[in-house]
Amino acid sequence: MNGEVLVLETMTSPEVGECIAAGVPLVLPVGAIEQHGPHLPLGTDGFIPYELAKRVATGRRVIVAPPMFYGAYSRPRTGGGRHFPGSVGLPGRALEAAVSSAVGDLLRQGFRSIAVLNGHFENSWTLLEAVEQAIEPYRETHRALLIHWWDQVGTDDVQRIFGDAFPGWEAEHASITETSMMEFLRPELVRADLKAEGGAKRVITYDVFPATEDILWPNGIGFSAVPASADVGRQLVELLVERIGRILDDEFGRG
């Protein structure tokens, strides 16, 4: 096993069986393969929840499953769109089936407490349906959670960490928060010299099909990655590890 952290892909089958018998919860990170500007890797939305989950599991009896990197299609107003090289998505029905099947199989094996930790905005509604379907046969005896990491950062937290510089979550793709967290969590994957300003010529509150050129982010950054720093990332990660850990403790009990 990986030090103090129970990482599913490095465990043996008997070790997992012992954890199931002991009622150990499992966290399944879900992300995407999606462009994140010129400075962040395509797997950013999977790396962030995976690294958060491993930190939450440190000192807890919690198994962390390998992240599911393929997620919902990138959308122009929230992820830049599907025209960027390397952005590979799944239709909602495919993602729903994959996550529902994976969670359902874990429940079938005997896991009684499972948390899906989401790192990709476009996954949100599909994962809600997937987890709801998976738990349905076990609703009297098991429990599942769906956690979007950004929902755990409150208005007061944003003001304290960013002041008045925060553009709002709708513009945060590949910007201050994700860049800062990656600079803290996986600095070797960040092309820091390529951090840049972003944004579109025209910001709208509705969707256009096909998307017009003026509503797209030319470099894939929603706002700006320039103010990002590892120190901001550290503050966000510490806050999120505490908040997500508290959720698991409150809902599953502290093992």
C-alpha cells in the first residue's frame, strides 16, 4: 500500500476484501480530458480531485480509487469547447452508464459508503443521475455522496483568498484556481512560463449553436492564469481537504 494512503490500484484483492469487511469508505475521483490553456495538462480536472482525495485519505481509513479521466464534452462557455486538440469527451449517456456501472459494481462487492469527487463542471448533472441510479437498489443499507470541489469554497473563502480579483466560477476555467492548485499539487506538470490572460470578446449568459467565434476563448483560458500562485493553491487545497474530510466524517463516520 502507498504509505498511510489506501490507493485502490496498488492494493491486492485480499487487502480490499479486508477493508470492505471493515466498512472502509471509497472515494472515486472523476475528471475529464479537456484543454486547459497552453500552461496546464489535459488531465487537470482528474489530477485535482485525485490529489485532493489522497490528501483527505491521509490519516483516515478511506480507499482512493483511480480517477476516471474521461468526462463530459467540453462546452464553449465553461470549458472552451471541443475544437481544441486533445479534448476528448463522452456523451452524457455514456458517462452516466460508465459511472453508474462502476459505482454499482463497487456497491455490489460490498462497499457501503462511496463518495464521487468531481473535478469537471460539465460532469455535474450527469454524475447526479449516475450516482442516483447506482444507489437505488441499495438505498436502505448503503450511502453514496456526490461532491463538486468548487461547491466547498464559500463566498467568505473567495473574499479572503482572492479579495475582489475573483471573476466568478463561470470564468475560472484554466484560470486562477485551477492553475494555483496545480502549481501546488503537481508543479512539474505546469508550464508556468505560458500562463496568460484569457477571456472572450463577448460574454453571454446563454448558448449558441454552433458557437460563434466571438464567444470562444482563443487560448482556452476563461479569465486569467497570471495571478495564480502555489501559495494560493496551498490555501485552496488546505481548505478543501478540511471541508471534504469533514463531509466524509459527518456522512460516513470517522474510521
